[in-house]
Amino acid sequence: MAGDNSKITIKLPEPSLRRLPWYLAYVKLLKDRGVEYVSSTQISKDINVDASQIAKDLSFINISGKTRVGYEVESLVSVLEDFLGFTDVHKAVIFGVGSLGAALLQDSGLAQYGMNVIAGFDIKEELAGTFINGIPVYHVSEFEERQKELNAHIGILTVPVERAQETAESMIAGGVKAIWNFTPFRIRVPKHIVVQNTSIYAHLAVMFNRLNNLKK
């Protein structure tokens, strides 16, 4: 049914990589319902992605189904979780404990996907020494010293836009290797730093634009 992908590094086209979590979320629901097999046609009907595209995406990570039966759901969940890195533990810190940062600290669901948020940092003095969802919050000036113990490789950026670049630089100086950027600012980083931009404002702009086009 599936090869051992745990030790294999495969360079997927980014659109394919973005679709894999959709498939995973869907087949996890099937697993919870006790479904044993699922075809790409069935996945296609329920998540509105072409069946041939699904088969192609899954072929990149060496997952194959059985003729007239489909993919074994339990194995598909396992291989996808492993390939996407959700079975590993990735320690992360949040910079900017405002409404969005605090909400992410409250989101225990991140841990289900391998994201272990272990601390928050903010410029506000009154937040230092507090806890959100059992996670400590420190002043940003403490990051360099705290990082020696935390050893977090991922920084989640939820600061105001005018502080995005300098905060990103502080993260990198402290040893962060990847930045999940929730600000609308396109931060500049060295080539060896991984950046994932997830600006809700950019997504809002796309949604509003498409909504306006529907009205015409």
C-alpha cells in the first residue's frame, strides 16, 4: 500500500504539498468513522479536487492504492502524517501576544499537528510573567537568554506590522530556523531561514475581490 517515507526527503510542487493536509483531514474523518478503504474518486467528490490530481499528488510520496478497492485509510493517515512532519515535535515560540498571538497560545489543536508552542514574548511589561493556556509569557528582552533553555526552532510572528522586520531579525539572531509570519509585511531573511507567510489580510483581499466579481 505505501512505502516507508519517514527517511525520504522529496521535493513536491508547492500546490501538491498544500493539498496533502486536505487529504489528511478528510481521511482522518473516515478513520474515525471506521472506514477501511477510500478511492481517489470518493475523495474527489467530498473535497472537490479532481481525482486524477489526487492520485498524482499521492504518487509523489509513494502511496499506491489497490485496484477496485482504493487506499487503505489507516495506512494513508499514517503515511501522510509522517510525511508532513506532523508526527514529529517542533518547538515554537510566539512573538506578539495580542489578540491573534493569544488565540494561537490557546489553540491546543496545534499540538496534534506537531507544533508545540512553549512560550510567548511581548513588548508589554504587564504581560511578562503571566500564563496563557499554561504557557509562559516573557518580555521580548528576555528572548536571547530564555532561548538557551527553550531551544525553539520555529518563531510565530504576530506583532504589529511596523515591528515585523526587527522582530524577525531578533528571532533569527536567537537561533530560530523557521518563521511562521502572520503579518502582512514581507519580511526579509537569509536564504537558510524558512518563511511561511499566512496573512489573513491577504486572504481577505482575495475573498473580497472574488465576492465583488460575483456581484458584477
